[in-house]
Amino acid sequence: MIFVFACFLALTVAWLVTRLMMVWAIPDVPDAERKLHRAPTPSSGGVGIMAGTLAGLGVFCFHFTNVTADFALGLTVSLAGGVLGFWDDRAALGPKIKLVIMLAITSGFVMWGPRIEALPLTDGVIWQLGPFIGGLGTLLWLLVIVNVVNFMDGANGLSIGSSTIGLIFLSVVSGFASFAQSSPAFLVTIYGLIAALACLGFLYWNIAGGRIFAGDSGALFVGLTIGTLGVWAGSMGVNPLSVATCFLPLLADSILTIVWRARQKANLLMPHADHVYQLAIRSGRSHLYVASLYWLATALCGVVAVRASTAGDTLVSLGFGLCLVPLILILEYRRATYLALLSKQAG
């Protein structure tokens, strides 16, 4: 009953604080080609997500005293990322400054928190990474996922909506692991669902015409929430590939775009509008249409992750590959199609 109330509180507080931020937040002015909106729009709606998550977890922790240090560390790291994002929303920090601070935040988690030191590949075959490689891999995962959520946060509801769906499926996977292995992975389930409900409180205002954006405060907070929960779940028996599968559409678009830009010899640190979802919207597709495709893809990947996680590590790896290959083919086909259409429109 307490958990239900905590989820309801997370949703309500996020809804209310996001509405207040529509009045108080500094508008995001469409002063660059990469921005897909046309009118100044309030940003920093992520403050609502942070407030909702903090309220929900606060109620849960007050009644559940067996909260671990990793639980507190993960929340602290996520809030630190959200504060950094809010600072960037207001002061427009440069990418290098943000990267240095983000490295400090994520390195702190790797030093004092859990790490992924083993990667199951098939039933009975486990790649033992050890503390050093495992620490570097954990750091890389945190940096990648937080930047992925940020990169994909350029269309109404797409990034935060897909993250919400991914968090729900990660919670389910962790719940199965908790029952099967008698591990405390149920804490990831609790945390993930409360964070997902907070995201829904924000999405109410964001999806309806893009009345407020999450901003970096939302993208960095949600990205680090996914990252730290994924590591925590992985340290308690959840296959890390199951975690990645839950968020694979966001990961695939971002990583493929980086590869494509590297082949074009573009500056990888500069803002751009080369993601497939950005090309789709620039070609005339609506925000909701594009976002709904990513939501559907995320949900399908989540179903695969849940089903495979109950059937052994071999099927987890197979499921990851069966989701990844079609995503690569579809995204690259759509990239070529939209680039050709934009070239034709420009001519």
C-alpha cells in the first residue's frame, strides 16, 4: 500500500512542479537549426521529474528502513546530474565543462558504488571483467546512457517517454531476478517504477503540444537514473544485456548517428540535427508520430528483455542481437530516405 501511495505521490508532485516550471523556467529560444521547435518554450521541466522521484522515494524510504547505501548513492548521483543540467539550462555551460563535471559525478559512483565486473554471454559462459575493466566499462555505460538520453531529447515525449517505458521493463526484469535469485533487486523495481511515474507526470505537459521541455535537468537526471539503476541491477544478478535491451532504440539511434558523423568528419562535440528522429521531423513528420515509433520499438525490446531474462543468458544474448540488427537496418534505411527527401526539398 505504501508503494502505491509513493507512486501516486511521485506522479502528482511531478505533474504539479512541472506545471509551476512552465511559469518559472527560462524559455528555450529556437536559436539554432538543430532545434525543432519554433516558439520560445519553457525548459527545465526535469525539475518536476526530480521532485516527483524524490517525493516518492522519500515516502518509501521512510516506511522501508532497509535501504542500502547503493540506493542512496544512486539517487545522489542522479540528483547531482539533474542539478548540473539545471545549471546548464540557465547558464548554457560549454560541452567541455559539462563533460568534466559529468566525469567527476560518474567516477564517484564507480569508486564508491557497484560495478559490472562480469558479463554473462551464454549459459555457463561468463566474461569476467575484473575490477579495473569492470570499472571502466561501468563508467563508459554511465557516460553513454546519460548522453544518449540527452541527445534524443529533441522531440516532444520521445526521449523521456522511451526512458519511461524502458524503466518500467527494467523494473519488471529486476523483479523477476529478485524472485528467482532471492536478491534485493526488488529495490531496483521500486525505484524504477517511482521514477517512471514521475516521468509520466512531466509527460502530461510535454506531449500536449510541447508546452514545456525536460531540458538538461531532466535528461541528465533521467539518464543517470537509468545508468545507476542498470549497474545496480547488474550487480544483483540481472544480465547487463537485458538492461541495455530495454533502452536499445535510444542507444541504437545515438550510436549510429555518432558513427555516421565520424565518417562525415564532423565535430562530434558540436550540437547537430543528424539523428534519425530529427531528420524525420525536419522531413515533415509530426513529433507525436516519430515519438510513438520509438515508444513502440522500446516496448517491443522490453518485452524481449523480460521474456529472455526468464529463459537464461543464452536467450538474453540472442534477444539482444535479434533486437539490435533490425534496429540498425531500419534506422540506416530511414536515415538514407530522409536525407534524400531533405535534399530534394532543398533543391
